[in-house]
Amino acid sequence: MTPPPPDEQSSAPHFRKNDADLLRTAQSILFAQERERIRALEAEIAARKDAEAEIAILKKQIERLEAKLIAAERAYEDKVLDLQTNVSILNYKNFGKSESLLSRLSPVFSRLIGQRIEEDREEMAKTFSPIMGQAIRTQIRNSRQDMIDALYPIIGSLVQRSVTETLREIQRNIDARLRQTSLTVARSLRARFRGVSQSELTLRDALPFSIRQLFLIQHGTGLVLSSHPAEETELSSGMIGGMLTAIREFARDSFGRGNTDTELDEIQYGNERIIIRSGQYAYLAVVIDGVEPGGFHAQLREFVSDLHLQYDAELRDYDGDPDSLPPLQPKLAQLSNSLTKGKKREPNPLSRAQKLVALFVGLGGVLLLGVACFYLQFTIALLPIAFPNPTATSTTTPTATATATVTPSFTPTATKTPLPTPTNTPTASPTATPTATHTPSPSPTFTPEHTPTNTASPTMTLTPSATPTPISAVMIGHVYALSEPRLFTPRTGLVFKGTAVTITAVYDTWANITWTDSFGVHHGWVLLKWIDLREAVPSYLITPTVVN
Amino acid sequence: MKTVQKKICLLGDFSVGKTSLIRQFVEERFEETYLSTIGVHMSRKRLERENHFLNFFIWDLAGGEDFDVIGPNYLRGAAGAIIVCDLTRQETLPALSLYARRMRAMNPEAALVFVGNKHDLVNDRVITDAMIQTEITPLADQFLLTSAKTGENVNRAFELLADQIEG
């Protein structure tokens, strides 16, 4: 606030008094506001101080709490450490080794699981079944060798049994085949007439086989679950079941040597045998007579296996009450049928008309065979008449020799002239005709250009050499005789090694021979190398060849 | 009527009369001659029950040491057993509980009937009722005195077993 000017103060004292009042009033008003503000500020300061004091107190409290917390944490950590130490000590003392833990717990688990299984077997099976496969796979992956060691006794035994059975099966098949003696065609026809397969008939004929009885028996109790044929009284089958079971138990105890995998699988008494195929809860005993066919054992095994798959619980829980069993008798009857008749579809038996047709065909065949036999006999009888003794054949040869003498001639025409058989003796008439085939052979080898110069020679063809004597020889190999003295000409017959032949002409390396066998006299050309010449070939038999 | 089948066993020391009891029960006869059972002997008997027939397949097992040799596998699946002692031979008494335990070990729910045989030999009797009761107490509370020779209580023993099996 600024003071009034000096002139105004001196001139108006009254005014000054009022002013002072006003001033005081104004001051009081102004100061009052300020005082209020100061009080407010002082109150605020006081409040802040209080707050700060409270904050300080709180801070102290927090610090104390933090200290407590830290102490608690430390105490907790100490306790945890103590506990861990104690646990370690306990582990070390009592369960330090996992084997120890397992050995302690396994009896407990075993009891628990055993009790549970006893209470509800089905439920336990359902519980375990989903993980069994995976568990086995995992175990195999993790410790293959352990699994092999564990399974070896079972697998080895199974394989051994399977191989043994297969070998027996093979042996039976071989025996069956060895016993087969009848002709295949006759057997086939017989099978068709009977309406059965050929193999069935063969087996039936060779190996008499029949099924006397089938028993399905529960393990342990020996109670007969079912039998076929169904008996009037169940007593005798029940006795058989009991005794069979007792015998099996006895055999296992006596000869099993603690091995539970091996079992009595066959009992023989005379011709009858009891074949036993065992399943988990029941076994099948089949009483047979004779030798069982191939596949018999496999069929039994399959039946028992299927039965257990289908009626697992019923077979296991059977307590003698027939109401608890499924209908097993039809299954046994079906098995019996399939074992005796086989599974293969039987061919339909021939109808009456078919049998008649077959009969007529058979009779016709027999008739034809008879006619053929008669014809053959007739032909053989007429053969000597149709083809007389070949003694005359030697006389035929001169025709060939005649040609030989003619050949000089370089004249084909001349060679033909001797063909006429005048030179031949009359006796040779039937066989002489073939000689004509010989004569042309030399001629083609000669070229016609020579002929003009020798045209006069034909007169020479009438030389007296027309009556030459053939020479004898022996074949030293099996050879085909040919119609001409060159390869790839038609064959006239086969001459066997050692056959006596007569050489009627020789041309180059070829000889014209004549020989006789049961069918008559034959002629033909063979190579000289196949003939054992007992004497030198006379020159008159040799046809000269042209040498250029 | 349907026919129910059951396997039962006759157990006891040798020569206590097991085979004789079975013969009396099945064939209703008795033979004085004694032939020791070798291994096992099988018999059958049909009982007429209230609404069905009951076929008993009776396994007569050799007693004494032979039983140990052959093995307890013959007991498997048996629905019950009659365990026999000879009232004239005290040494046959402990076999009652012995065979009972073996039977129960194989078939925990098997029915058991205890029998003191040769009751007809009154003057030779050495085993008292109290002794039998003491021997079988943990396993059963009653027993029968039988005579295979006279047929006394023989059928009753088998019927009692049938009752227990089907009870």
C-alpha cells in the first residue's frame, strides 16, 4: 500500500482520521484473509508433518516387517534345506537304490493287482489291454536283448513245435503218395463216377481214416464241455475227459521236467489214436482210426484257436453248469464233417445221361481198338505177300551199273537208254523199277556243253558191263539213306549200324546201297564213310566224276 | 432236467479207506482186500437233486507219499473234497488239515467234508471226536463218522458235500 501525498495529509486532518480507520479496516480485512491463508497453510504444514510422521512410522513398520520376512524366508530356506537333507538321508538309508524300492513296493503292487484281478478279471483285462501293445513295443525298443532273453523259451518252443508239426505233415503226405498205386486216369474216372475229388479218392483208398469221437474238455477239471457224436449219457464221456486230463497231468509231471509248454499231444492204442490240441482253457481230443489226411492238425489247431477267441470267458468260467455254455455241439459236428470230407468243393456226380454217354464212348473206343488190332494183324500177315523176299534185289543192281558204264558219256541221253531194264534179269521185275531213280542222279552233274562232242558215244552204253556183281558191306553207323547222292534230298529209309548192305554203285563219296529189314528191301544213297567195306569197290561200280 | 457236472476229490493218508468209500457210494459194495491206488482212479456218480441231476466225477487220489510224487495238479478245478482219516490209526489225523490246506491252496472256494472212517471197528478206535474237532477247527465245524464196510454215513458224506458245493 502506498502512502498519500504530503499536501493531502496537511490539508485535511478529518479526512486523515477516516482514512486511518478505513486503512485499518482495509488492513484488517486484508490481514484477516492473509491470516486465514496463513492458518490454512499452517494447518496444512501441520497435517503434512503429521503425515510425514505417520509415514516415518509406517516406514519403520515396513522395515520391521521386511526384516521379519527376511528372517522368515531364511528360516524357511533353512527348514527346506533341513528337510532335503533329511530326505536325502532317508533315501540313502532306506531307498537309496531303485531295486530296493522296487523290491519293497512290488509285493504291495502285486497283492493289489492280484486282488483286483480276482475281484473283476474282465475289468482288469479291459484296463490293461490298451497299453499292453505299447508297453511291449517300448520295452522291446529300450531293452531288446532282455525281451529276447525273456521270450526265447516261449518263441523257441513254439517254433520247434511248429517245425516238428510241419515235418510230420510232410512225412504223412509223402507216405500217402507212396501208397498210391492206381493209375491216374482210372482214378480220375472213378472219382468222377463217385462224385468226389480225385485227391480225396486217392487218399481214401490209400489211407483208411475215420473220426470216432471228438471231445472238448476243460483244463484242470477234466469236465467235458461238449462231445460229438453226442452220447446218450454224459457219464462215459465225462469219465474219458477226466482220465484224459489225469493222463495229461501225469505225463506233464513225469516227463515235462518243469516245462509247462510241452504237453501230451497224442495217445495211440492199436489203430486208434487220440489226437489232442490244447488251448488256454480247454483242449480238443479227437479219437481217430487210420492215418489222418494232410492239414488235419492245422484244422484242429485253427478250431481250438477260434473257439477260444469266440468263447474265451465261457470256457474259462465253466463250473459244470451246462446253461453257462454256448452251443458247442454243432461246432464239433461241423468240424467232424469238414475233417472227414475236406473243405474243397466236391465235383458234381455225373448224371444218368452223362454216364450213358461215357459208357457208349468207352465201348466205341474199345471197338475201334479191336478193329485197329485186327487191321494191324491182317497187314502184318499180308506183308510177306506184298513184299516178297528181297533176294532178287541184287539182280536189280545191274541197272545201276549199266548207267555207270554209260556215264562216260557225258551224254545224258545215253544214260537214259540203259534204264530200260533189258539188262536186268527178269526176276527183278518188281523191285527193278526203283532203279530208274538212280540213273538220273549222275546226269544232272554234267553240263550239257559236253554233249555235242560225245553224241556218238551212245553206242557204248551197250557195253557188256551190264552184269556187274555188287559187293557186300556193313554199316558202321545209324544213317538215313537218301534218294540221290547229295545232301538235303528225300530220305528213303533209316539204316541201322551193323546192317548188312549191298553196294550197287558208287559216285564220288556216296554209295548206293540196298538193304533188307522186316519191312522189305530198301535202296538209297549214303556216304561211304558210314560203310565198312569188306572188299575194294570194283571199278565198274564207280561212276567217274568230272575233274576240272 | 439239466445235468450239472462237478469234479470232486477223495483225499487222505494211505489206506484210510478212500477207495472203499467211493466203491460203497458208487457201487454199493465193499471188498475186504486192499489194493493201493496208483496215481489216480476215476469214478462217477449221478445224484438226483431238487431240480437237476448232479454228476460227480470222483478223483480217487493216491494217498501218502504218492500224492506228493504225483503232485497236487490233480486237485485243480475241483469243486470239493472229502478228506478222510482212519479212526484206528492216529497218525492219519494230521493229514486232515494238511490235505485241506492243499485243497484250499488250489481251489480257495472248494467245499470240504471231513470224515473219520472205519467207524465199524469200534474196539480199535484211537481217534476221538474231540481230536478230530481240534484238528479241523480252523477249517470246518463238523465232521462225519463213516464206515465203508457197513455203508454208515457214506451217502450222507457225499450228499453233504453236494449241499456245500451248491449251497
